[in-house]
Amino acid sequence: MGLTFHHGSAPMAIPAPPEEFAEATLGRSGLPDAYLWNLRAPNPAAVRQWLAAPVRTRLVGPRYDARDDAAHHLSGGSLADWFDALVHVRTVSSARFL
């Protein structure tokens, strides 16, 4: 299962993704601000083609630097290769104690 997001803070500010990243397309989907997508479910042909195409997706970890956002990515495969399902959140924020 993959987790993607469009922008937010975690705890540093994270800008909107570059246009060539999957998160930019997912953010324009018109779907709710957060959604779970079963990538193995039936999808229209154009969506299946996009899921199978090579893609770049953002990786944010302990060494992430927002000034060089595009350098922090995973590439060389497709969303369909990497994940069975995807959770996409439009805006993320830092974890908080409950």
C-alpha cells in the first residue's frame, strides 16, 4: 500500500509536487481530499495505461530538503508495479498526540 500526498507540513513545509510527479495528477483528480484507491479494481483504459506507465513519486524522509523537492523521488517503475492500493491525502500535517 502506498501513501501519497500533494502538499503540507510534516514538520517542515512541503510544497506542491512538480507537475511530472504522480502526486500532481492525483491532486487534480477531483476526488475528495483523502481517498483510498484499489489499483487492482477495474479502471477505464486510460487510467490503466497511466497506472502501468513509468512514474515519479515523491519520497519524504528524514533527509528531505524542500529546497530540492524534485530530487527526493522514487522512479523506474509504475504505480501498478509498486502498489496494490494507494491512499492519497491532499494536505498533510505533522503528527499530534491524541
